[in-house]
Amino acid sequence: MVWATANSNLALVKYWGKAPGGRNRAASASLSVTLDGLTTIAGVEERSDLETDRVEWVPPGPTQAVTEYVATVRRELGIERPVSVVLTSNFPVAAGLASSASAYASLASALAAAAPNRLATTEIAALARRGSGSACRSLFGGFVEWRPDGGDDAVHQVAAQEHWALAILVAVTREVPKSVGSREGMKRTAATSPYYEAWLSTSTADLEAARAALAARDLGTLGPIAERNALRMHAAAIAADPPLLYWEPATIAVMQEVARLRARGVGAFFSIDAGPQVKVLCESADADRVAAALAAVPGVTRVLRSRPGGGPEVLDRPPAWATAALSGRGGEDSRRAVG
């Protein structure tokens, strides 16, 4: 079996909406940081004893979209026989932590490694994007830009993970899958929100300003950009019909605590993807203080610690955390949702 890991990512300038034409092309540009330690592993094995592809998630849940993706992509890659696929993540899935990004990035990497011909990273990124738009960013480590470029999308690393030793803390406020997935949420926002075009119009300016702040390692400039970009995205979603309110009461409480931290002189700034979890950026020297403050907020179940991470890795065997998760998996028909 071929194994590949990939990390989730956090968009500092968000992707929320697709361009016409399919294949998950972005309606606007985005800038992300790959998150060390928020990882999915995918295993792929050609099987002569199978008539169709088999996809298993651990723990179990439905996987129709993943199975359809595998069937299409593995044939395009020249993998003739059906494959058995197993995936598991070490963080909450379908809960607003970009689990689909790490899932499809790891799966595309494993399928590419099992294929007869080698692919460039940009080619694997294009394959991953077809499963989940933001997955293309997880094919690169560090800080990554994804933008519409002519007839296709372009994705590339703009700064290595060593460029900036930021701490990224994740205040988890709800661990169960969200009721409306990102794909459906984007469609609803684009189709019904009166704020959607205004949201798109802010993207270019935010991206340029964020890229300059990243190059200068200027958190005092980057942080407010990330906050306002996230809030504008959620404002557009909240204004959809029916509204998309991904937040929990603890989500708002964490945002308020981050503001209090800044008032006390701690450089901390939040961002929120399509879910209730709050990601907080700070310098590494402040990480312990910020983590303790977040953990004390009522409704926060735990605080995950991350930093800029690397791109996918192809392995001979799964790491220890994945081995432990997979050792107790159920039968052949187990499934898990990716959202």
C-alpha cells in the first residue's frame, strides 16, 4: 500500500466561491498557511480481487463523492485495476478545519505515487483541487497563494515554512460535523447573498496587502487583514437565503477574548473558516499565554497548537498516530464524510 500524508491549511485571505466552468476553480485569489500537525493520511493499494474501488474512512461515515473522485482520477493516472483506499485524520473532520483540503491533498498524492508515471507538484495540486478547491494549497508547505490565472488556476508557495515562526492556535468550540458543508455554503452565498459581489471586490486589495505583510513578517499588519477578511466572508454567508451562521456562542466569546488579549499588549489575531472553530495567530513567544487564555473561554473544548507546516509526504508505512487509529477500524463498508 502507498501512503501519503498532507496537512490542512488556514486561508488568511479566504477562498469562498467558485468560478464558472467546474473543476473547483476559485472565484477570487487566496493566501494560506499550511498547518503543521493537522494531518490526514491516505493509503492506496491496487487490488486484483476487487471489481470496483473501495473507500474506507476511519471512523466511519458516507463517502460517495470520494469514491467517484477515486474512480475518475485513478483511470486518468493510468491505474487500471480498482484500488482500496483508507483515510484517517488526527483532527476533527467536516467541522470547519479544512479537513477536505488535507484529505484530497493526501489522496491525490497517494494516487499519484501509485501511478505508473510521475507527476509534478503543480499537476498533483490540480488533481487535488478537483476534489476540494482548497486542497491545492495543501500540496505546498509554508505560505501559499492560489489565484485565477487565465484559463486555469495557479497555485504556488510564496514563502517557506521557515520564513516565519508563527504560532497558530485553534480554539475548538464544536467537534461534530457542520450542518451545511462548504461546497453548498459557497453555492448558496453566491446565489443569494446581496453582499457576495462586495465580498469578491475586496479580495485583491486584501491579498496584496497580506502578501506585503507576510514578506515583512509584520503581524501587526497581517493580523487585522486576516480578521476583516474572515468577518467579511462570514457577513456574506450570514446574508445568504437561508442564512449560513457557522458560529457557536463560544466562537464569539473567543473573538472577544482575542480583542482583550490585544488590549493587554499581546499580539493575537483571529481567523475563522466555514465553521465554528477560531484560529488565532500570534508570535511563538506568546503562544503559551494565548493558548491558556483561549482554553479558559467557556465553550472551548480544547486548543490545538500548530505552526507553518510542510507539504505532503509519501511514506512506506503510516506514522504512529495513524497506525493507532487504523488498528481499530471497522469492516470493508466503513465510510466517513469529507466536508
